[in-house]
Amino acid sequence: MREPFEQAVAEGRAGDRLWLYATYHCNLACRYCLTESAPGILNRRTLGAETIIRAVREARGLGFEKVGVTGGEVFMLPDFAETLRRIAELLPVVALTNGTLFTERRLRELEALTGLDVALQLSLDSADAAQNDKLRGRGNFDSVLATIPRLIEREIPVRIATTVEDQTPDELAALCELHRSLGVPDTDHIVRPVVRRGRAVTERLGVELGPHDVLPELTLTADGAFMHPFAATVRGGVTDLDLLVSRQILPLEAPLRRFLALVGDQPIGDDVVRSLR
Ligand code: SF4
């Protein structure tokens, strides 16, 4: 299975990152949330720490080069700092977070990541607090801005992810000035549009996804394995299954086999433009 996977990656059919949705639970309820995450979500769809660690261990053996962990808010899981340390010992990791749950205690826990190849990717949509908080909730801007220097002080690599709905070029330029002033370079600033899935459908926000807009990257959730990290979305409390790969997630070889069969049928090369990265 390792060889066909590495070939699919070399041909541009698939990415070499395994994604994991650690939980769909979140302390925020952003208007464009793909997973309808919120404090009171009924079905948290949490992957246990041991499942995450096993999946990453198997991923390394199957030729995956890196891991992304997302949600929901990963730090809603009390043991997530420890899980992060354990998987970062296996493969390089980026963990996506809303940046609002970094207490002193949590920051101390994260000091265990020193020397490991791990980055935290924090969401920040505008240099203007009101504009940022319009979609993400009151107080979000101040909270994220307070967290970034505290992570950098501890030498934890920080990336900024910006989700664009109606920000002007001037607003985005101001945001770039802000992240540079905080010590986050342009290479660590990811900008993407709101994707019209999940809560963004209900809110009539974002862009529709074309069939080849996103590079396929095997994505595990408590509901099954999906084609890419924008696939495992929730609407009306129900998981979207249009981009499901398999209900089975472990052993990882099982969903990977099905994933490779699906990406093997897709066009590659100049026929494909990936508009979302
Ligand atoms: S977009 Fe992220 S931070 Fe906002 S509600 Fe969804 S999971 Fe939480």
C-alpha cells in the first residue's frame, strides 16, 4: 500500500498529509463553520487519543509525511497537548486552533513540544477587531492577539489562517502588516475563501466547491474517512457523506486502499487547477 500511495502523491493525485478531526466540539460558533461546531453541539464526534496516535503511527508506516489535526477546537480536549506531543514524535504536525483557550497551564503543557516539528495554526480574519469578531464572535480578536506572542515566546511555531468572505484588499494588507508585526512571516499566513458547506450554507456564505478544487488528502473523523479536510462537514446536525471514502478508519490501510481507488479515477496534470489550498 505504501508504494501506490507514494506514487499517487508523486503524480499529484493526493497529498502526503493525513488529516484528523479530533473533535467537532468548540467554544465558538463561527458563522461560516464547516462543522456546525458550537459549545452545545450534541454529537461531538471525538476521536480518542489512542485512535489518533494509532492512526499517525500507521500513517508513518504507509508513507505519509505529515499530519494535520483540526476540529472543532482541538483544545476542547483536555488531554490534547499530550496527544499532540505524542503524534509530533512520529510525524511533523500542524494543529488548527481558534487560539482562545491558552491558559497559563495549557501554555506550560505545550512547553513539552520544544524541539518537535509542530506548529499551531490560529484563525484570524482581520486586523480590525469588529470586522474579525463579526463572523467569529465577540472578544475573539483580543483573545487571539493576546495568545500569539505567548506562543512565540515559548518558541512554538505559529501560523495564521485567514478565511475570506468580504474583506477588501486593503483590509487583507492591514492584516498582513499585523501578523508580520507579531513575528509571523508571510510564508506562515494561509488565506482561503469561506467554503459553502456546513453552517456557511445556512448562512449563505462562501464559494461552492468544485470537484477538483481541493487536493485529496485522506481525512479521518469519528464518522469515517473522507476525501479531504473540507469534506467532513455537518449540516442540520448531520454529517455530509457526499465525499465519504469509507466508514472504517482503522487499520488505516483499509480507508487508504479505497481512497487510492477513488483518486486513481481523477484527472491530473494541466487538466486540474486546485483553487483551494
Ligand atoms: S470555525 Fe473553528 S473556531 Fe469557529 S466554530 Fe468552527 S471549529 Fe470553532
